[in-house]
Amino acid sequence: MGFAKFVSLIANRSLFFCRSDLLGDPFEGSFPQKSVEKRPEVYKKIGKDKVAYLVDAIPGMFKRQRLSTYVNCWHMSPHESAAMWKLYSKSDEAIAVQSTYRRLLSVLPPKAFVGLVKYIDYEKETIDEWNTFSPFVYKRRSFEHEREVRGIIQDLPPKDNRGETGKEDPLCGKSIEVDLHHLIERVYVAPTSGPWYSNLVEEVVRKYGITQPVTRSSLDEQPIW
């Protein structure tokens, strides 16, 4: 993340969950073609007289659901990724925060779901439609390099108020307060950033009471000849 987003994280002690339709992938919350083709058979159990109505109504319902679903994204790997630094930092003055799946799960509220994204062929495979989180933990194989873990929060309306589903959030997301001391294991500064930048990040994290170590990216290590 950029420096400003990092300061926002530690100053507000909150993780930002972006509204899912604003994440940049138009396929967020959508379903593969095979899932759509199977809907008449899948929804038979509800009642044959309701199948046609459901099949017609479901696309709009899932599309609106994106407006009530909020996502916080992480990259899971035992090693730093040069590709992730390049994709998600707009300059040398960027920062990465290291945590674990267990730590992330433990600091989020009970209503949050945490899961690994599965990458599938949207022309050949299917997604379960009985869980409202399902379409948000699948992505196209083109995104496999992200190795993404997601925290997801849905603020869906109660069953007796379905007409409000997808009411747009004017703030475009939600900030969820978390225990940063438990969440953060280490802070990394971007490769090729100057020594002054490491010093600045160190000063800022200490100012906000963060005691976890600040480390230069391992991609800055010198080769051995």
C-alpha cells in the first residue's frame, strides 16, 4: 500500500473494506456460465412453480448484493512477491504489512468471513449459490498470481425487507476497527526506497504506538558473486 493508506491504517486502527463492485474486476460477485445453466435444476427443490420466477430474479439479486458486500484483500505467501510490489505500489515509497490467516481471522468481528480465493475456469466450472459469500471467494484464473485471502463483510437486509438489498453505500466501503498489535507481525518498506524512507516509517509507527519491527524488503539484498 501507499504511505498515506498505511498512516490511515495505523492512525485509525482500522482495516478498510472496499465495496465489492468498486474493486476493479467486473466479475466480482458473478457466476460462471455453467452455474447459470444449472439454475432451473438446482432450484427445483424450492418448488416447481417458483423455478421460473427465481431464475429470472436471481441475476438482479446477486448483482445488487455487490453493493452490500465489502472486501479487505491480502496476498498469501511465505515469501515477498516482486510482482505484488509492482502491482500495488505506485512508487518506491510503499509499505507491506505482514500478518497470518489466523491473526486476521481473530481480529475481525464474528460476522466477518475470511477465506482463500479459489481460481477457476468461468467457462467450465460452477459455484455454489446457497451461500451469499460464495461468489466473492472465486475469481478467474487470470488472477491466480494474486494468491488472495479475503476478509468479507455483508450487510444484507433482514429477510422481511428484501427490497432494500443493494442500497448503495455513499462512502464506498467500511472501516473496521481491529487490534493492530495482534494483527501486525512486521512492516516492510518497498524495495529501492531510500534509507530516509525506512527511518520515516520507523518514526511514524512508533508515534502511533506500533512496536512491531520495520524491515527493508528482502528484494533489496545484494547479490553474491
